[in-house]
Amino acid sequence: MIRLGSLAAVGLQAISRIAQLVAVILVIATFNFVLVRAAPGDPAQVMAGQSGAADPKLLNDLRKEYGLDKPYLVQLASHLGRVIKLDLGYSYRQRRPVVDLILERLPATLLLTVTAFCLALLIGTTLGALAGLAAGSVLDTVFTVLSLVLYATPVFWLGLMLVLVFSVTLGWLPPFGYETINVQLSPLQHALDIMKHMIMPVVSLAAIYLAIYARLMRSSIIEVAQQDFIKTARAKGLSGPRIVVGHMLRNALVPVVTVAGMQAGALVGGAVVIETVFAWPGLGRLTFEALLQRDYPVLLGIFLILSIVVIALNLLTDLVYRLIDPRMTTGAA
């Protein structure tokens, strides 16, 4: 009976969590719709202008074809209905399903953002931990100045400077694009070619987050080092590396994981600029193109997918919390 009661409680909790997530997604979809439609510009006028004819009849036909002539609330209800059915709609400009456009661009964006995120988290926490353990030393000063410089540097300026130095001046790296076109390459050569194209975009995107994680990890290490349990571990005669790895790092990582979980979704926002600078064929560049073309379904589809990604990252952050410290039982929002 107790086991059945426990399973029922777990089932009810799972249903409640799913219902909350559905409600959150619908609220986000509504907010996205209102925000996108509040932007200036008329998709019909943009499409008519690009076709070279903007007479009133063509504008009316376009608005009728894409449902833009319907009342605002009717359009909102139609959009929410499609969201519930997992239908992202149809692109005004490219005349293709939005889901197909997103699936084409998503791998390039994931490759860029995941690599940049992992690089920033790994190097940032490492530099921050070294700086915190050597607080007040020359090494600490160097790392602190470096992180402040990276944090204050705009990502687009850093990207342009990398292109100027490593592509234009030195000729070491390709300046733009995802891969070399019109060239026959073996699978290994193709992978290496993509890696060469990734270096500058990844470094540009990871720089500011690397600085944030380094500063946060340094402060967290210094704070944890003053805690009573660290003093107790030292009094018991534990070795320095054991105290650092087994006690200090595990507790110091908690605030870093919190910030990283919140900022992982923001990486895609930074990718809009980076993908534009480096002509990277990802979701960021697709967002920029859809914004110029007032392609509402594409914008709403991308925003919805990114919202779901952020929610999933919150859940993943909660799981990481439990790995770092099993005593943490608070659920992710």
C-alpha cells in the first residue's frame, strides 16, 4: 500500500510539473506574439516591396493569404492553437514550414553555442579557482585584469579584431562561413575544416562568459575557504589537494552552476551578433533575417524553441545541483 501510495504521489507530481510547463510555454508564446506584433513594420509591405510592386490590391491579397487581415485576438488564438498542436506555422517570405527552417539551422547554432559554453565554463572556472586559491598574488592580479578586459570587450568588436589579425593579417584562419564550399574533402578533412571555421566565432562568443565564470568562481573559492568545515578539514590533517578537490571546489561550484544555467539560454542571444559577424548559418542569423523581413512565424517559432530550451536547461541545472550536493532538493522553475 505504501509503495502504491508513493507511486501515485510521484505520478501526481509529474502531472503537476507537466501542467506547469505547458502553462509557462503558453504564457511565453502569448508574450512573444504581443512583443513581435508590437514591433513596427508590416510583413505585407515588406514582401510587396521586395517583389517590386506595392499596390493596394497586392497588399490586401497578401494580408488575406497570411491571415494578417483578421482581428488581433483571432490571430493570437490561432497562434496559441498552433503552439498546442506543436505547429510552428509557415514562413511568409521563404514559403516553407518554419520547423524545416529551424531544423536546418539548429545544428550549426548548437555546435557554436555548446562549444562556446563548455569552453567558457571549463576555462573560466579553472582560472577562477586558481585565482581564488592564490588570492592577493601576482597570478590573482593577472587573472583578475584579464577577466575584466574580456568582460568589458564587446563581442562584435572582438570578433572583428580576430578576423583582422588571424585572417586578414596572418592568414591562419578562414574569416567567414561554416565550411569551405566547392571543395571535395574526406570526412576527417571536413571535420577539421569546420573546426577551423569555428575557432574565432567560439572564442568571440565564449569570452564574456568566461570572464563572468572566472570572477564568480574566484569569489566563491575565497568565501568557501573561510567556512568552518574547511577549517575542520585542515584541523583533521587532510592534504591540501584533497581539501580543494573534495570540499572547496564542490561547494564553490554551486553559484557558478546557478549562473551558468541561467545564462546558457542567453548564449543564443549573443549568437545573433556572432553569426552575423562571421556569416555563420545558424538560428541567430535566421532570426536577424526574419526580423528584417518581418517574417512573424519564423520569429515566433525561434522564440518558442529558445523558450523551451531555457526551461529544459533549468531542469538540467536542477539535476546538476543534485550531483554536486545531494542535499539540494529544490526543483527547477
